[in-house]
Amino acid sequence: MKEEVLDQKKIRIEKLDKLKGLGLNPYPYRFTRTHMIKEIRENEDEIAGVNSVAIAGRIMAKRGHGKTVFADIEDWSGKIQIYFRKDKLCEEDFEVVNLIDIGDFIGAKGEIFKTKTEELTLLVKDFKLLSKSLFPLPEKWHGLKDVEIRYRKKYLDLVMNKDAREIVITRSKIIAKTRKILDNKGFIEVETPVLQPLYGGAFAQPFKTHYNVLDREYFLRISDELYLKRLIIGGLEKVYEICKDFRNEGIDRFHNPEFTMMEAYQAYADYNDMMNLTEEIVTGIADELFKTEKIMFQGNEIDLARPWKRISFYEGIESYTGKDLSKLEKDEVYAFAQEKGLDLDESAGKGKILDEIFGEIVQPKLIQPTFVIDFPLEISPLAKKHRENPELVERFEPIIAGMEIGNAFSELNDPFDQRKRFEEQRKLKEMGEGEIQELDEDFLNAMEYGMPPTGGLGIGIDRLIMLLTDTPSIREVIIFPQLKTKE
């Protein structure tokens, strides 16, 4: 197969030389088109018979010989047939037609008509080669079925796979609608550092780098939370950021080390307000982009209509395991996890074990939109203690189709409690739960100047796009996912 492709390249280079021999530039600077192909299809009655239609795109098919040649040309809005007739072109131009290959870009001008089979077609009266393709395109999914090849050669996947293009376009629309909703509610978009001297805002392993000028170790952010909270302290009452976060951890269908998050913080609000905001964002996107609040995801119909169901963390575990774990000691919780077949490190804290039980047993069963609320204090170091039960925190995770799409808190704003939580988190790390890091004294100092009551929300943009495009893997919605080297 590789030798065949190289032979094709050799043939195409010979055609390239012939084009140059005719005095043509096979890579010109620009082309002025009058219509996108979708526009022609949507307005065919008005455009039919117009002599000066100009389109541009890639040749995706070519057929015919002698005095007539048909081809399919595709731009990013659609595909249309074009028709070359020798009696409509000069001798030299028709010679160029025979040097055009599938994969080449051309600009074509002419008249729109319908063939006897009612095929909408452009009769070409003038055209221009815009870029000569030196490699043949894969046949439809021939040689492009391999998922890894599709990821490594995303440009080919986009050429051959309409669904892949639609995901990219829909991704852009989802992010734009998210911004629009937040902007309309008075949030301002900000930018915080990607390189941070201290990482925080989540339990995660960071990527490390060295800042030469400062001669200091820095980290790619795992979260922008602590910087956004500094802005709340500074008097910016509604802020958000849509940004890349980086976590030096595993890859699976829900996780990628580089991913996109939206984090929003609102002063004088709590986690109830953030639940309302989550519903507004997700249903707002569905209403505008899909004109419905009912979507399909991997065979399940999901009803996004508000209000979403709410269950507490411990209530969820009891509902799906028949066991109330809220009052049990760590050893009892660990024994229960073993009974359920979970392979966990015995040195893990109680909260970590509970979180694993929930994630493995309960979460996959939550298909319809559900807010899981009121988590154990131990696994939520940045959330405010529950106003009715100090062993819990006011935190929620929105779960849809068994997938966590976000995380949110009534934010902790007591500087003494925050320091204590950070120190307790540090002790857990000293016992083997993650990498030990120094306390963020600057953030703690900022909190001591006073932070208003605040609601915070993080939504995983990639997972939200998976959900709304019925896509089973996060690597399908990340345009250029990272891969291991071929070696």
C-alpha cells in the first residue's frame, strides 16, 4: 500500500511539472467566490440560470473522459457536482482538466442547472487550479478505519469524515453559546496564568517545567480556581474563564491530560445558584443549537428539561448498594469496597474509598441529569462546610448518562478553615495520597483580606461536547489528541 501511494505521488508530480510547462502556477494566491455550496443548494431556484456563479473547494470524485468530465467539489458547507465540457472551454483549459486529480483544490465559475436525473450541477465556463494534491486521498474509510491513524492524521479524518467536521463546528458553537449565556448574565471573561509557581484547585498530578529566567520550577495549571477566587476577592463579582487545564495522568474515553474547562465564580451566591446556572447553560445550548431538550447519547434518550433530579452523595450509595456508609469507620468502608470487588489501596483515606465506591457503582447508573450533592468533607478541601451537617460540604457534581460533566461548591471563604483543610490535605499526601506540595500562602493571604460568600462552578467542556454530539470518546471531540510515538 505504501509503494502504491508513492507511485501515485510520482505520477502527480509529473502532472505538476506539466502544469508548470503550460505556464500555470499550481499554487496561486487567492480566488474570489460568489457562493458557498450550501447557499446554492438552499437557493437553487433563484440561482439556477445565473451565469456568474463562482465556487471553490476540493475535488472529491472525478469521472468521465473524452469531451465531458464530471467531478464532485466540496467546501466546508457541502458538496456539488461540476461539469466540464470541451466545447465550453478552450483547448488548453481542457488539457488542464485531464491533469486534475481527486484531492486537488480548484475554483470554478459557470452556470447552475439540473441534469436529466435532477442533479444540481455547475456547468464550468472557467476554472483555476488552486492547489495540487501530491498524495491520493484515502478511499472512503479504506485505510482510514484505524482509529489511531484518524487521530494521527486528523486533517485526513476531517477531509473524509463529515461527522468529524461536524463535531469541530458544533464544538465551536457550544463554546460560543456558553460564553453568550455567561456574558448575558453579567459575567466577565478573564485570563489567568497557564504557568503557575504553585498548582492547586484540584487533586491531580501536574506537568512540571523549569522557568529559566526565574530559575524556578513551574507547573502547567491543573485548575484556574485559586486565581479566579483572587479576582472575586479583588472585587470582580462575576468572572469566568474557558481554558486549557493539564493533568499528568491517564487516558481513557473520559480523560485526556490536556482538556478544556469552563470555570465561573459568582459573589454572594451558593451551590444552589450554581445548580441553576448549570441547568441554564446545558439546556440553553440544547435549545439554541438543537431546538430540543431531548437528546440521544449512546442509545439512551436524555431529557435535559429543568429541574434536574437531586440526590445526596450518601443517598446515592445507599440507593444502589443497599448500605448506609455515612456512619461507618474507614476499615468498614474499605471492607465493603472489597466485597464489591473494588481494587483499592488500603492506605487510601475514607473519603477516597467512598469516592471510588460512588464512581464505580453509582455513577454509571445515573442516566438522566442528576445533581449529586453534599459530599464528604475529606475529599472537598475548597468547599464550604454544609450549613446543616459539618461532616459534609456544599458541593455538587452534575451527572448525565453516567458521566460527570462538572464540579461545583459553595466556596470556602473562611481563611482559618481553608488553612486547616490545606494542612489536612498535606497530611494525606504525606501518607501516600499524591504529591506533597507547599501551601499557597499567597492565596491564603488573599483570603485574609476578605472573600465574600461565593458560588463556583466548573464544567468539562470536552465531556459536554461528547454528550451533545453523541460521541463515545473524549478523543473524538478534542481536535488534536496527544498520542504515544509510533515506536
